[in-house]
Amino acid sequence: MKNGSPQYNNKEEELVIPMQESPAAVEEELSEETNEDSMQSTLVTESQELPSDMVDEVHAERFSSTKNTNHPTVTRIKVIGPLHPTMIRSKINGINILPYPRRANTHLTTVNRTPCTYQEALKAPDKDLWVATINKELNAMKQLKVWDLVLLQEPYKMIGTTWVFKIKNNPSNGTSEFKARSCAQGFSQTQGIDYGKKYAPTGRLNSLRALIAFAAVHSLKFHQIDVKSAFLNSPLTKEVFLNIQQGLGANKQTSCLKLNKAIYGLKQAPLAWYKCLKDWLISVKFEPCILDPCVFHRSLDPPIWLYLHVDDIGIFGKNVMLFKKGIDTRFKIKDLGEADLMLGVRIEHGNNAITLDQQHFIKSLLNQYGMTNCKPASTPLIPNDNLSPATDEEKAKFEVLGVNFCSAVGSINYLSSATQPDLSFAVSTLSQYLENPGICHWQAFQHVLCYLKGTQDVGITYHKGAKSGIVSWSNANCSNCWATQQLVSGFLATFHGCLILWKTRKQSSVSTSTTKAKYKALCDLTFELLWLKQWCVEARLFACELPITIWDDNQSCINTTNSDCNFNNKQRKHVDIQLHFIKEVVKSSVITLKYTPSSKMMADFLTKLVNNVVLLHALKALGILRIGVRGDVEFPCHKRTRSEPY
């Protein structure tokens, strides 16, 4: 190695990063870039006392971390954001909020193994692992000819680079993988100069659940692969120049990198990768779906279906190895075998059944918010507790906690949209108070966590032998909207008897009758069913049996829709568009409306808080069962009031 430049081993063609032996280039980079911003940490002398509002006395020992070898008189503490707001006290004005004193994010006070900068990676205790993954990334760039080293010229607009490190844990098998990515600082790009279009599609969860249901019913294999260094395979259409990245050791003053292919961080990188993968799939006879461009199918014998999410690919078919061998000739892949974790959802394959759950994510939430020892609740929200806008006193009590309420609700929102429809109404209710939450709203969120404690081993089951076709339920309710008088719509649909689609949302306008509210909910469901019907045809799953049944508990809505007469009701004119649309779809025999009593309405729990018995009955009928259980399922039954401690 000369002048700190990278050297290649002739035998293994492996890039060696300057490190311990005469690390001239690295020392120069360290001296130039080590500052308060890059380290993002706070230095505290041993003699200096920590502020009392920074930590609880119970957890003060967590700050006794090891001394930094480069600064023998100081201790480095990882800090993110203001210190004081992250404190959560055990009691506020006599209200027991948590069972013990703690911090909102206790993991911030512990030793963080993941380095934030390139310099920290070279100084970390496990630096050998980080250097190995940096070598792996740079070698992949070299082999794929991602960039060319060119002389720096005046007209070039330079884009900065940075390293991003992560330890990726797999909760299914308990393994950890060190990852390093050389990323462009895309925030400095200018549209029209550095890039054109940047939108890249991602697959819909409804599509994934429908494919899983189809695979379970027809005994298809469901495997998963991960494309290695996916973005590095994607050619660029515009010239992009980067500053010399750390670790290469080239002269930054006279040289720069001209990109031939995309790297992580570029605004156009996701779209470039999607086009690259799509072009190859089309070349091997796959067809994309128009309604979901991340679903591909090949009708050759045996047929294969693909679900794409960036570099994760789900494969459905009888002979999935045929596709794996084919794609491995074009891209380097990591064969993950039978799918067990995709998009944060754990997948279990049983006898003629596939189960989806997020038990690992629920456990992390309970641990994050100090609720691991809470009492399980039987319903997602506190019974007979109508939430309302917070008073100034309630806001003040909540502000003392310093909790990010938006982040908290967002975490359970993904649960509700992925695997737990029973949380949909609770999430919809809490989302109305994201802007100015109070202590009562925080307690409602804690109650949701208590409910999750008792249902963390519950998942959606897709099994063989289910009825074919699409069946759906539509509902609307106004009993929980006294503050705004805006009703709540809720609907769900099953595919081959398996739940694949559900939604709860607050209606955008006030309805003067329940019938009008039902029209709005019915119209929203019809849009989704028309999409699902056409998607099934495009994906070659099956020719959807028509008409699709929609169950509703409002006879006035059903009779008006099924009637051949055109009513001229002035009070109904603002819903006439929805009504005429539904009547047209019914007349064309695409859907049919049928009446069901309110006691048998499967979508009731999506629009209001129902008791434990009604909720269990609906979930069991929809195939939401305890993992590995096929029969009677009972959740922990514990009724709680707001004043009861968690």
C-alpha cells in the first residue's frame, strides 16, 4: 500500500482498507472529520455529576460505562435529542403511570454497538467485523463496476458520501448480521439535473396476504430470497459525481467518483433498481400486474408468482427452485429458504396452514415502554371511556413524560394494518389526538399495550379447505363520534375464507342519518372489491366468482340500492353519487348486497369498541387464532378502569 491508497490482493481480489498498519489515510480522515457533530455524543468528566432530571436513581448505574481509551478522563454517553424530555416519572399527581421508574428509551443509555460514523467503526471493540463488512461492500462495488475514478473538474457537481452501519437481528432464528452501506447524500441532489423521476412502487400488504391465502389453499410453496447489493446492479441514466468515500484512500483534492450504477442514498436509486429487476423478469417471461406493479406472474408450467418489496422477493409456486437458479445467474442472491420473516411479519408454516403474526415486534414494544409486566386486557380500549380533546391540565401532565405520542401510535398502526385488525378502531381513535395529546390519551395507548400483552401469540391463519371466492362485510357507526359527529366506516373482506383486507377510517363529512353513513362505507368497500377482483384476474389467480357478496346490517341501505326506482330525495342528494355508483355495480352483477343481523356483523369491531365475547366470536370466525391452535380460543379477560395501575 502506497500513500494510503487501496490495494488489491492478486489471489483473492479483495480490497484491503487502511487500518492498523501505518493507517495514514485513516488518521488523516480522523483528524479532519472528528468533531462534535460527527460523533453525536456528550462528553462528561468523571467528577461531573449528571443532572438529576437526566436519569432515575434506580438506573444511574447504567451510565457507568467504560472509559474511552483515547480520552482517559472522560466517559462518552450516547445522547439522542434533549435529555430532560425523555424522562418518565413513576407518578404524576397521584396517577400511577408506570410500575417502576424508568426512561422512555432506556436503550439510549446503554452501550450502543452500532457505530454512527466510519471513524467509530474503526475504533469499535468489534472493529474486525465492521472492517470485514466494509470490505464486502467495497468489493461488491468493484466487481459490479459501480463507479470510475476520474479527475476532478470544475463543472462537476459533487455529491457527498457517508457510511451507514447496522446490526440486523433476525427474531426467527436469533442471528445477527453486521451490515455496512456506502451511501450518497441525496439531499444535495437537484431534480432535473441529478435525477428525473424518483417514484418507485412497493407491494401492497393486501396483495401479499392474498398470495399467501392462495398458496395455503392450493398447497403452494412460499419461499423468500434477498438480492445482495441490489441497488448496485441498477444503471443510471444521468451523470452523477461523488466525493471520494472514506476507506478508498484516493486523493480527494484531485479525484472524484463517476457513478455508472446507483448506490444507496440517491433519490433515483429505488426506481432504477425496480426498472432493472422488472426488465430482467420480463425477459424471462414474467408479466407484471397493472394494479400492483410489484406482483409478477409466469403462466408457464409450473406457474410462479412473485411479490417484490425492494430487494426482498417472495416466491409462490410448486417449483420455486427453478426461479432461484434462474435469478442467481443474473443477480447475487441470498436464499432464505421457506419464508419466515417478511416486512416485519413472522410467517409460520404448519400442516396445510400458514400463520402470520408479529409476536417479536409486540415484545419489543412492551419492553420499550416498560409494560412487560402489565396485566393483560380483554379489549383494545378502556370500556365506557369516550376519549375527548385534552384539557390544558391533561396536556401539561403528558408533556412531563416527554414521550413521542406520534411514534407510539405509529408503532401500533403497523400492527393493525399488517396482522391485527382488532387494533384498527383503537388506532383510528388515538390518531385523532396526535397533535395535542393528553395524559388520558397516553393511558389509552398503555391500555392497547396491555391488550397486546394478552394477544401477542395470536395470528391470522390461512388454511387449506376454505371456501373459494370473495366475501365481505361493511359497517358504519356513530356512537363514538359525539365531538365531531363524523361517523366511522369499517369493512373487511375474505379471500378463500381467509382475511386479507380490512380498514377503519373516520368519514370526511357529517352524515345526517345512519343510512347515508352506510352508503359511504359501502362505496369505499366497493372500490376495494373492484380492485381485488381485477387484480385476481391480472395475477392469474382465478376468475373471480361473481357477484361478490357484501353483508350489511342496514335494510334501508340494501333496499334502496336493490330497488329499480330512482328516488328523488332532497335530503339524500349529497350521497347520490355514491348511491348511483353502487346501484350501477349491483346492476352489472359485480356485487350483491345481503342483510345480516347486527349480532352477526363481522365488521362491528372495526367501527366501535365491542365487548370481549363479540370480539372473540368475530376473530375466531375470521381465522385469527392463537399460534398453533385450531379450535376454541380465549384471550385473557381482565377489565380495567382508567384509575387502575398498569
